[in-house]
Amino acid sequence: MRIFISHATKNKEVVLKFAEFLESVSSEIEVFCSSENGSIKVGKDFIKTIFEELNSSALFIPVLSKEYYESRFCMIELGVAYSYFFNKYEKEGEEYIMPFALHPVTRGQALSGTPMANIQTGEMNDEDDIKSLLEYLSAEKGVHIGAGVNRKLHSFKAELDQIFLTKQNIVELARIGTYFDDSIDFKRKEDVVSYSVKDNAIIVNYNVNPYEKMEVKKPNFISMVLKYVDTIDLGRYLDFNDAAEFTFVLTSFTNSLMRIYVEFKYTGQSVLETFKLPVVYGENKLSIPLKEMRSKALTQIKEICFVIHPEDVVEEEGMFQIGEIRIC
């Protein structure tokens, strides 16, 4: 049985692992994936090859990701394939398209608002959804699924997790905001703290006494926050590397910052742990071992906060940058 997997080029690594897994569970499965070496011969017409493969395939699996939606070619391919397979198989009442969503896209989001919204979508990182696909291939297509499938599925899932973790961009997934103790007098929030983002680095400008008053109530705290609509699972990193660390580079531009606090908050806005880190003028490479926060709450991080207080600065006004935020 031949399966056509449609995907964005940027998702090549995941899709090749998926194709490898499917072919490993049955000698009867053959996968066409344009990213696989040799799938399209040198000199062959790409579009013609795609149509030839659609014609010879019995199942179409689009891997729906953020990058997939951003690719015009992928969206055209999806529409053409849906129409093609509908005409080919619908009369016989057969399933012909089985979409899989790729994190962070969820099954509920995948085809919402499209003519294909009624098609059941699986999630690539859900073992039960992968099992459902294999059960369908066995029961409806007569494909013999070999022994050791559970072991192979667990291995595929572990490889997928590692790929997701290495590619996970903590800044891109977050909503960035700046906050402070607003019991003080201020005209504009930006007078106290503001931020800008460039190349995944966040530049923060702060002033604990923006109006240069002799006697003034300073904010008890100023923070730059990475907030996650859902939660972010940092505990998964420890499954693969017990020495995994949350790292970032703080560049102090004004020699006014002595220290910074990093708070990790989980569901319900509760603080899991707070770390006090010293800062010097210039570049500071800072790290926090995740094992120091080993807890179920580490799998449900809602906010990562970078916090300063009046006693953490030597001058009332300053600027710093936080960049290269990653887990390694």
C-alpha cells in the first residue's frame, strides 16, 4: 500500500521519521515523501511527479503545521489532493485522507474553517492517534502490521519529542509583556518600563523614578514576562538530559543593574521557584539547572518572569537585553 505524505520542507526531519516508522511496522507499506532522497529523480518534472504519486497512492496524509499553512504550495497540494481523492474514492465510501496536526497546531485548529473541517484529524505526538491509523490500515486496507509495533511506536514518539524540544523556541511561543507595581504615580506605563524585540532578543528600558522627583515612591518590582496561552512543558527536557539547563544571555548596557531574579510560575500563577542571579556590566551568560525545579509543576509552566527591584539597581534608569533563551 502506498501512502502520500504532504508536508512543509521545514518539517522534513519529523516527516522522515514518521515515514520511517510507518514503513518499519509493515513491509506492505510504501511511503512517498518528497523530502526523502531519491523520491523525485533528477530532471523529472516536480508537479508531474506529484500527480503520478497521487494517482498511485491509496491514502493521503497531510502533516498540518504552522509552516504548512505558510506555504502556498502546500495549501495548493492539499486542495488538489482532497479534490482528487474525493473523486477517486468517495463513491466507494472509503477513507482517503487522514490529516495529522504537528505541535503546536492542535487537532481542533488544524482544519477549522475549511471545507475539510468534518474530517477527523490526529495529532502527531499522540500515540493513540497513531495507533488508530495503524488499526485503520489493518482493518480497512488489509495491511499486515508486524510484531513489536508498540516498541517501535514508543521509539518514534521519543525521537519526535527530542526533535520538538531542540526546535522549541521559548520566546516565539510566548506573549511578552512588561509589568510593575502600579501603586506608584505614573502618567504612562512606558515611562516606567518598555520593551522591544529584535532577532528573538528582548530589550528592556526601565526607570524607577521617571519624573526625577526628590521624594518618590518607587515601584516594588519591574518585570519582563514570557507568558504562555497554554502551558509550556519544561520537565520533558529532563527525560532526555538530567543536566538540562535554562540558559540566557543578559547584556547590561548601562552598568546600572547588579542582579536579576528569574521566577518560574505554573498553572494558577503560583511560583514554582525563584532564582537570584548576579549581573555585571556587559554580557552575562546565565544558567539555571532544571533539576533544581524537578516537580510535576515544571511540566505546566505558565510564565517565566525576569524581575528587578529598586535595590537591584545602582542607577534609577537603565537598559538591558535578554537573548539566546534556550534549554540545553
